[in-house]
Amino acid sequence: MTILKIRGLTHYFGGLRAVYDFNLDLEEGELIGIIGPNGAGKTTVFNLITGVYRPTAGEIFFNGHNLVGKRPEEIISLGIARTFQTLRLFKNLTVLDNVRIARFARIKYSPVEAMFGIGRRVREGEREARLKSLELLEIMGLADKADWLASSLPYGLQKRLEIARALASEPRLLLLDEPATGMNPAEVSELMELIKWIRREFGLTIILIEHQMKVVMGICERIKVLDFGETIAEGPPDEIQNNPRVIEAYLGEEVIT
Amino acid sequence: MQTFLQQVLNALQLGSVYALIALGYTMVYGIITLINFAHGDIFMVSTYVAFFVGSALISYAFKFPGIITFLLTMLASMFFTALLAVTIERFAYRPLRKAPRVSAVITALGVGLFLENFTLATIGPHPRFLPPIIPIKRFTIGGIATSNVQLIIILVSAIVMFLLDTIVRRTMVGMAMRAISWDKFTVPLMGVPMDRIISITFALGASIAAVGGTLYGMVYTIDPYMGIRIGWWAFISAVVGGIGNIRGAMLGGYLLGLVEIFTPVILPSSTYRDFVAFSLLLLLLVFRPYGLLGRPITQKV
Amino acid sequence: MEKVKGLLFGIRDWWNSFYSSWPEPVKRAFLPGLIVLFFFVAVFFPAWGIINLYWQQVLIYVGINIILTLSLNLVNGYMGEFSVGHAGFMAVGAYVSSILTVWVLPKLGLSDYIPYLFPLVLIIGGLAAGLTGLIIAFPSFRTRGDYLAIVTLSWNMIVKSVLENIEAIGGPRGFMGMPKLTNLAWVYVWVVITIWLIRNLVYSNYGRGALSIREDEIAASLVSVDTRTVKIVIFVIASFFAGIAGGLFAHVLLFINPRAFSILKSTDILVMVYLGGIGSIGGSILGATIYTVLLEILRPLQVWRWVIGPLLLVFLMIFRPRGIMGMREWKFLLPAEERPETWHKERETIILPRLASARSNPEKLGGKV
């Protein structure tokens, strides 16, 4: 089943063309990658899908819902989640709170009920949010640090926390933006296992932006290559690796294989 | 028709002062993205400096001709006000350059209130008149009643604004100011002395406000809380014109002068002026926050 | 100075370990016990003459300021916004409640019942203030930071200007004739209610939503937080409580005029919030108490009092912008479900067994890094 359908996605920032005619048919359960030199427009595509920007032109359909013009929180509630190139955790909040907040849309009591604190919906709503979040933290190996401040975690765990937060909203589609940044080779291997595992465990469809070729070639089934906003190649990893246009686009860039 | 033109002159007179003060707000915002809420009170202090210096000069045995007294008073006011502004920047704003925005905004509010109440406590609340530095001579041109002081205000303001525009556009300092307002991070790396340029900006904004202060004091009364009234109107001028935009501040100033003079003509009572001005500000902020001549700023995600 | 700090920290650490050593039932009883204790103090000490009239007045102002500080802390501390015109909402509550007790209720022939209707009067004043809070909430969708500061300040000015122009309620000369309904007991009751309601709100979904907006608004919207709803909720509730405080204020001072609700008043509230600590209920209580008492002690200085406030604010911003208890909280104010001990217990008793009996092996990832 096609979970994400993008047609002719184009976006200009003033006079600067960031993305041009981006197309995608994503089947449920796929794990694909988007690569390209810096500034190629990869994160912009994520921003357009999640509603941070409204595309200048093009269509985006997720499970039949038209995403164009929707606010980010609406899009997230439909079942998409993402992580960020530079971590955007809630630094002064606890690990548990970071994850719990992602369940905002699933909690169903009113402000007045919240203030009085009593009533079944509040108690049960809070309990469910708390237990589901603790469970997720447990699975991700962070539960013993639930009361730690997010800023006090070491970098690797912070990255994992951001993934946990993304999973907390129970998405169907997960957008990972350069999850391997700042990791050493051992950590990268672990990350690859983690991504494959959560895809299986949670039945996710995943789009991955990444610079580290080991990750992309290692786990992606299909890769799209962007340069200056345009798609210059698309296909399975071995095809992309040997594609002359791709190699040319990366000339001068450090390619980690 | 004649009364109309008369009122236009009055509006220009008031608007000139608003424009001069608005420039201070806009320059500081342009360079460190801070709304210097204390600027209106710095203006107030400048009027008191003009008051004391002017009174002292007039009481000297050898009397200078009016123009000389006026220039000396204005220069003295400019000097001391600039000193005050640079001191405030150095000790209250500079430590907060890396701090979250809320700290700087609230500090600015605090500094302003401090200046008001300090003046109130030391000098007293009663409004004062500046001594007649230039004796007021009223006359009519083509049936329109005006005075020498009114024309001086409008003229001097225009000259000062022109000078500022030239400084900003034609000198190295001006270029540095504009560069910093576009990119705060790279410019210091190019060898531009950020701190010094920022101090100069504050000094410039304050001395221009002091020009406005001296001019204002020659016609109206001064009191410690005038910073709130005048300062806020000038601030609204800066926002209307587009905060950070120097020509916008000038335009905004004259516009607000027109609003102040002509509102009582349209609405029943002059006490509605505040309401009109602030409602204008509110509406503008909601629908066009970057003002008439400003540009929207986008944020990178 | 260092010795004083060391002493204060020492007291805090002693208290924390002392409190942690209590058995659970004692912990749970502590807060209710405190509330009841202070209730007796508030109700009976004045009657028995232990607290004289002057100190009663001071304590009443402390209470009103606690409510004000808590309400502003919601917006500026927990949600990280820039509301600097809070006195405007207080004014609405003050005037609306006064109009009710001076005109409306007597006209309805209910003069005798006014003391019993006081809570209702306050609530109506609060609701009116809450409604005006909406006016600030909507601009906050599109503007942040400095611009929102200007919006809120302008609103403060507009409210003041409108009140000055309505002759019917006295214009600039003010409004009076309110019965003296506020006493220490009522103030105490409202302080407790405010603390309780705000505490619950802060540890609920909406409180967390507000915190996420403070930390990173865009990221918040990208994890499903409906920032617009949260902003409306927080602004309206904050204005509501400011209105309550305004009503209490009007009925103890018995005279209100627009100048009482100017930027100077808003700055006072700001000082109390930032002094006590942003994002902290205990901090708000401390900040309000210390500042109110300090100003009382400085009363002989007359007009110089108003120089101290802003100066203090500037020093705070430069040297300790988070305040005394910034983002930290007194342990006994936490709901039981928010204590880390509860989380650890739930982990052991509920989560681990559930996972063990479920599908994949959790230990696969548990021990890494």
C-alpha cells in the first residue's frame, strides 16, 4: 500500500530554489534513503512534508490525506514523526517528559479537568501517557534515567532519546534526519541495528537522510540522490554507488564508506 | 485652509521630535535586535540636561546671542545623554548579549523605570519650562501663524536627519553599523570592532534624541514621566515605519505627528489619542509587524 | 556573602534529605497538614489579636501578590513568553468586581448578600479578565519575543487609556465605594485554591505543552503539541487569576484608579516572578513574599522605594536571571505520580513484567552504551 505519495514538490525561498520537482511513491514498510551534498534540499523536503513550510508547488498525500496547508501538529497527529539534524530535545525537561510530550495529541482531557486534577479522564489519561512513555524508554534502554534532565545525557543517549520521542506519538512514517551525526563507527553499527529493529518492532516506514554512506548503503532498500534541489538519481544502493552523476555531485566531499 | 496648514506645521513640529527619538529606537534595534525601552527615558533625561545647562548659560553675566546659547545647550545635552546611553549599554545590556531575549527586554524596562523614578526622586515631579534660550517670536506667513522656534525645530530636525542618513550611508562607521545589523556573527570575524560600533550606535541614537529633547523643551513642559508618553509615541513611530529601518523611523515620526494633531479633530476628545496610537500599534503588529518600510525575517529550521 | 549562600544551601540540603527520609503516608500528609495549619493561622490569629491590623494588611498584600506572581509565571516562566503588561488583566478584574459590588448587586436588591456572594463576584471578575486574555493569545500565535512584549505592553496602555476615558467609572479620578470584603482568611483561601489549580495544570498535559513551547516551539509542534490551544489555555487562565487578584485588591484598598495598573505595577509583578524563579510555584511564593515584605520595610524611603524595584530587576536579569528557584520545585508540591520514586516503582512492578511477557527481548538494547 502506498503510504506516501509526493508529486512535483517544489519550493522556493524568495528567489532561491531549494527543491525542484521532487517525486516519491513510498510503500508501507519500506526503508529508503535520501542523500546528496550539503544544501541539496534534503532537510527542506522533510520540512515540507511535516508542514514547517508550505510548498510553493506540488502535492503530498499521506494515507490519502492531503498534507499541503496543514499545520505541523495536524500532520504529526496523522502518523508522521521526525528527528532533527541538530538535536532539538527539550533540554530543561526530564527524559520522561521529553517522551511524554509527544503523546500530547493522544491525551483527551480539557484544561478545566486538568486544573481540578480529579476525574477519571485525567487520572487515566495521565497514567496511560506515563506508562506508555516509560515502556518506550525501557525498550530504548533509557528508563533508568527517566528523571534525568535531557541536557545531562551523553550525546549518544540524547540521539536515542530523540528517536524515542519520535516513536512516542505512535507514527506510521518516521523521518530520520542524519541520525548518525557525531557517532563513531561502533555507534554507527549499533544505530543501524536499532533502525532495522524499530522498523520491525513498530511496523514503521522510514525515510532516512544521511551523509554516512555505511548507513545508507547498509540498510536502505532504495536511495534518492538530490543535488541543488533536483533528483539526479534514484535506485538500489549498488546502482547509486556506481552512478557517475552521483559521484560527480560528491566530488570534493568526503565520502565515508 | 489656513488653519489646516497651521495644523500641518504643528504636526511637523511634533513629528520631527518623534522622528528624532524614533531613530534611536530603530538604530539600536537594527544593531543588537533589542528594543531599548529605556530610550524614551533617555530622551527625558536629555531635556533635563538641557534645562539645567540652558538655565546656567542664561544666568551668566555676559549674554550670548540666542543661537549660541541654543547650540551650546544642545551640544551639552547631546554629550551628556550620549555618555549616559553608552554607560547603560556597557553595564546593563552588554552582559546580556548572549542571554535569552527576555532578560534583555526586561532589563531595558527596568532601566527605563529606574531613570524615571530616580529623576522623580532627585528633582521632583513638577513640570518645568526650559528658560527662553531663543526668545519666541511669533509671526504669520501668508496668513499661517507660526513662530521662529517652530521653524527652527522643523529645520534643525531635518538637517540632523539628513546628516544621520549621510553618516549611515557614506561613512565607514555607518557601513559597519549596517553590516552588523545584517549579520552579527561574521562581521566581527572581519576585524570590525563590534563593541565599539555598538557603543557608537548608542551614542549616536542618544545624541539625536538629545537634539529632539532640546528642541522639545523649548516649546513644551518637561516632567519625569514624559519619557513614557513621548517615548512610546516615538517607539510606535519606529515600529510603524519598520523597526530597524532608519528612513522608516523618520517617516513614522511624521506620521505619528499627524495622528496626534489630527485625532482630536476627528474624535470627540483629546484623551482618545493614546487609545488611537496604541490600537494602531496593536493592529500593525498583528497584521504587518515589520512596518511600512520593513521586511519580514524568516527563520531557518 | 559566600557564608550566607553556604548556609542557605546547607539548610536546603538538610531539608531535602529530611523530607526524603519520611515514610510515604507522612509525605502525603505534609502538604494538606500545612494547608490546614496556615488556615487556622489565617482565620484565628487576626481574631485573637495575635497579628495586628498592619501586619494583616501586609499579609493580605503578600497573598494577592502570590496569586499575581503565580499567574504571570504561567505565561513567562512555564511557557517562556514575553508578557510584560500583566497589570492590565488585574485592572479588568478589579473594575468588573467593583462594578458588581457597588452598582449591580445593590440594583438587584442583593446588598445584604454581598459578603456571601464575594467568591462569585471575584470569579466573574476573573472570567472577564480571562476573556481579555484571549486578546493577547491570538497575536501570540504569530509574534514572539520582543514583538509580543510590545503587544502586551500596548494592551496594558490601552486598558489604562480606556479606563481613563470612561467617565461613568470615574475616569482618571478613580472608582470607590467598594465594601471591605477582603480579609486574611479569604485571601488565604484564594491563595490555596490558586496554588492547587495551577499546580495541577502545570503537571498536566497543558503544563507540559507550555514547557515544550518554552523549550522549542517548532519542535513542540513537530511532536504533535497543538501550540495554539496551549497558548490560549495558558493566557486565559493566567489572566483569570490576575483578575481574581485584582478583585481582592479592589476590595481591600477600597479605591482603584487606572494609574494603579500601569507599567509600574506590571514591572512589580515581573520582579516577583524573576526574583522567585521562573517555572516554579515555590519560587513564585518566595518571590512575592520577599518582594512585598521588602517594599514594606523600605516604606520610610518613600519615593525611593520605586527606584529600588527596577534596579533590583536589572540586577536580577544580569546576575541571576533564573531567580531563586528557577525551574526547580519543592518536593512536597509534586503530585504523587510525578515523583521519580513512583516512576521507578512502576517500572519494576508494571513495565518490566509486561515487556517480559510480550514479544521481543528488551535486553537486546538495554545494556548498550
